[in-house]
Amino acid sequence: MSCVETHHHDDIVELRLARAPVNALDPALCGDLIVALDRAVAGGAAGIVLSGGPSVFSAGLDVPSLLSLGQDSAALTRAWELFFEAARALAACPVPIVAAIGGHAPAGGCVLALCCDYRVMARSEDAGRPYRIGLNETQVGLVAPEGIQRLLRRVVGPYRAERMLVAGELLDAEQALRIGLVDDLASAADVGARARAWLVPLLALPRTAMLHTRAIARSDLVQALQPPHIELARFARDWYRDDTQAALRALVAKLGK
């Protein structure tokens, strides 16, 4: 069974991440997302909505699974390769994609959203527990590669991106809207509909001109995710640093409580 559900709304296809409980990005989910994107485009989708769970869009990479690999650096590298392949598939998709962010989107979840054309995020019904989004890698001892940093810079600007990246800051939905990290807010129940509504006038434009202009405008996004800007070998080496391993295990212990 695929970890990505496909739902059709006329010529708009919704791809819903469906790996309970928090859509942690393991090789199976990343591979299924790549396949689902290919099938949607091949099937004639004019636009795509990428959605996740009702309170967690995606919690990012599956850290417990990655830690369970121990010293198997080849398996670790392959897991990260598949994640970046999924991100590149989103960035290079030939039709517009909207992220319908129904909940939290830290780390890898934020990366997937940044690869989309437009981001609609849910407001939490509990004002005291807002949904958050951002690249919090430094909080767990990891370095966000240059390519990922470029994704954030292109939407929030270089100085604000620097401050967020260095601190590993997660913003609540209202803060994310104010700085342009997300483009719109809606209730959790309306996020998908709002995402589809954004696509409708775009898809009514002369198709060839719109798609060609979009491809030119997004060429920097595609370039940012090429392997030389990710330096996966260095990233994998850093994974095994003592301080990084300690931070990651502390995160897993916290999540288990």
C-alpha cells in the first residue's frame, strides 16, 4: 500500500502524505511521493495539492528509523538521497503545486513546503498550541545544507533566513504569514479547499505562457537542490558526530514521552 493517497478534484490532483502518525519521511514515503507525482503529471493533472495529516503536515525525516541504522552509512546516505530526490521532484514538477499545511511542518516537512509554488497553512484551534513551521536542524545538531538554505532565502530574504537558520527557529502560523514563509492561513478544515482555490485562476491563464514563465522563475529553486549544493557526504559524516547523536537521541526520547 502506498504511503501517499491520491484524490482527484477535476483537473487538480491532491497528493496526501499518509504515513501515520506524523508522516515521518522515510525512504518508502519519499519513494511513494516521487511515484505519485510522476503518475499525477502523466495522468494529465493541471495542478497539484500536497497535503498531510490534520495536525502534522510532516514531522520531517524519520529520526528514530535513521538512528536505528547505526553505523550503516550507506543505508543512511540512501535514505537522505531519497528525501532530496523527493524534494527535487517537487521543485521540478512541470505543473503548479500548492502545499496544504494542515499542522506542524518542521525540518523536512518545511523543505517539502518550500519546494511548492504556494503555501496555505492551518491556524490551530488552540491558540495556546499553535502549529509551527521552520528549519530547526541546529536544535538537533545538524547543519542545513547550502541548497536548503537557498530555499528559505528565496522566500523570506537572506538576513531573516540567516537568523532563523542559525537559531533553528520554528515560527507559529501567524508569524510565518507575516514574513512570507507561508502565503495564506485558513482553518484546518479549509486548508485543502483554499489551496485548490488558489490554483483555479492560475490554471485559467494561457497554459503554455504560464508554465514557461513559471519554469524560468523557479529555475533557481531547481538549481539549489542539485547534489553539489547539498554535499550529502559531508552531511552524512556530520550525522555521526557525538554532539549530533546526543541531540538526536534526546529528541527521540522527548518524542517518546
